[in-house]
Amino acid sequence: MRAMIATATAFFVAVATAPADEPTPKSPTLFIVGDSTVKTGTKGQQGWGDPIGVLFDKTKIKVVNHAIGGRSSRTFITEGRWDKILAAAKPGDFVLIQMGHNDGGPLDDAARARGSIRGTGEETKEIDNPITNKKEIVHTYGWYMRKYVSDAREKKMIPIIVSPVPHCPQKQVAKGNVEQSNYVTWSEEVATAEKCDFVHLNKIAMGKYADLTPADIKTKYFTAADGTHTSPAGAELNAACVVEGVRALKDCKLKGYLLPEKK
């Protein structure tokens, strides 16, 4: 009984002393899973997972960006990063999952060994992983994405798949264009098959580029180094596009934690 009273007292003390602009311990957390297009430490670059936090009501929800550069749908799991999120998660939490930019590489190259098998099927391949020096069963991109969804649901979290962001277009973008990427297609296929909420970030962001020339898009939203990683302005645009996609979802509780749209 004393232990129960002490626990309850500690909870109410935490709530009473929590800063007014922060969520309470029972408030949900929004976890973000992704690669360097979602979070990067490279100077001059930024991923959308950092600026998106200011678009949510921080008195009602905590936003934590666990994305890390260089990871694929496979290696974010095999490195134990996904397990850490699951261990910290509680029922009612949310997770945004954007993977695909690093999945196209070799399965077992000595430098990174991060690729996944192409497609959404159940194919597997056993490899000798040169990074871990262990045998590993490698699955398809779709298999790993389904695992994120099923694991999250098992923890009573609400998963939302986000398509990979577009690279800087090389040609003029027309309204409704989507980057020709298998991973954009496969991410949507997985979401549809799993009846999981899906934010078509690629399509929404491409729509914002429609009135600009490729040179203007590059200058305004990408870094000089390449056409994959965004500048802070590009990160903010992509974050706003993710939020636009969340608002469009039907019956998604995450919408209730967004700040009102600016008029």
C-alpha cells in the first residue's frame, strides 16, 4: 500500500511541477523513424523530423526524432534502434516511419551492408555480414516496413508510414507529379496492404515544386552538395508537407495534437 501511495504521489508531483509548456508524463509521444532526410548533423543540411516539432502542441504531445543518417529500413532495426523505441513506447503513442533512401545498396558490402532485398515480398537471403561478422537473414524492404507496423501495433502504438521525400527534380514539375521511385511505390503498397495510415510526402512536396524551375528548387530547398539532402528551408517545407498529409488522414488521432493552421 505504501508503495502504491508513493508511486501515485510521485506522479502527481511530476504533473504539478512540469513546466506549463511541456506535456505531462501521461501525454502521448510521437516517435520519428528515418534516415538523413529526416535528421542529419551535417552543417547546412536539415531533415524534416526536427522542424516538425514546432507544428505540434507541445503542451499535449512530446515529439522525439530518432532518425539517423545512413540507415535503411533494415539497419535501423538490426542496430537495435527500433527496439529502443518499442521499449520506451506506451499505448496511445504515435510513430512516423519514413525509410527507403538507403535500401537500394548492396546487402553485404564491406563499407555499409545496409541494403534490403528489393520489393515487398517474403524473399530472404542469408549473408555473412562483414560489419557485424555474423550471419544475417536479410528480408525485403516491404518485410521490414511491415515489421515496423506490426511491432508498433503490438505495443498499441499508432503507426503512420511516410513515403520517402523527393530528390531535387531535374525537370520541370507538373501538378500531381510523383518521383519515379520504387520505394515511394512500395511504401504506399505496404500501407495499403496493412491498412496503415499513409502520408504521401513525395507527392505533396512535389506539388509545392510545381511553380518553380529545377534551379530555383535547388537554390531554395536543397544544399549545394547534392540533390538529396535539404537545407533548413527544405526541411521546413517537408515538415509542413507531412503535417498537411496528417491533416488529410481520416480518423487519425494525431491530428488532434497539431497546432491550428495559420490563416
